[in-house]
Amino acid sequence: MQPGYARIVLLALFLSVAFPAMAATKAGYVSVERVLKESLAGQRAQKAIDAEFAPRDQESLALAGKFERMKSDLEKDLSILSDLERAGRERALSNLSAELQRRRREFDEDLNQRRGEETAGVMRLLGAAVKQIAEDEAYDIVFQDAVWVDRGLDITDKVIKIMNEALQRESGAR
């Protein structure tokens, strides 16, 4: 047998085995973004974060307003201030700017950490729901990230429903 024919025979043999195996594979897809937005767990997590960080956000906004007022006042009074007064106000403005930046940095770090903690909890529920669906409906694989997916493979609604039911059972048991 010539080398070219051997390759064709091997390819044909491979394809005759591979296609039936691929046809029997049942796949699903879950949109994590939708789960985080639409599930009760995701909504509760977002509300908890909002409630926890709203006071600090208000403080930061108030401090930013104070900074802007001081800056505006300095610009307005610049022509009538002595060098000593101008230097003092510029120093105060600089200190306030540094404080504002420090608070914003801390706020962002704390917010990202809490968001990660809350998301981890939602992801645990998501994993349990996907596992239940996969076992109940004999899925071979379930994807959570994809560039494109056929709507027929999307099981996100089922996952959200199971997660919500689990949370409601948990809340009712308390």
C-alpha cells in the first residue's frame, strides 16, 4: 500500500470512530454573568455589598465635594491671598487630595475583596446546581465560558431555577 493511501484509510477509520462518539456527547452552557445578575443568590450578594459599602461611598463623595470646594475657593481667592496663606491652603488641598486618593484605593481594594467573597458563594451554589442538572439529565460536559453558543445548549435558566429553589429551601429551614 502506498503512503498516501495509508493516510486516507487511517483518516477514514478515525472518522468512522470519532463521529459516532461525538454525536453521543451531550453538552450544555451556563452564563455566569446572567446567574450573577438574575439569581436570588447573585441579587442578595449585590444587595449585601451595596449596603455594606454605601456609607463609605457617601463619605468618599462628601470628601471629594469638599476637595472641589477648597480648590474652587483657592482659585477664586488666589489674587488676594498672601504667599503664606496661599501656601497653607495649597498644602491643605494637597493633603486632602492624598487622603482622598488613599480612601479611594482602600475602598476599591475592600470592595473587590468582598465582591470576590460574595461571588465565591454564588459560584458554589452554581456548581452544585450544574452538577445536579448534569447528573439528572446525563450531560457529558457543561461550559461556562464560550465565545458563541447555540441557544439550544444554554441551561442557564434551569441553573437559576435550581439555585433559587435551594436558597428558598434554605431560607425556609431557618
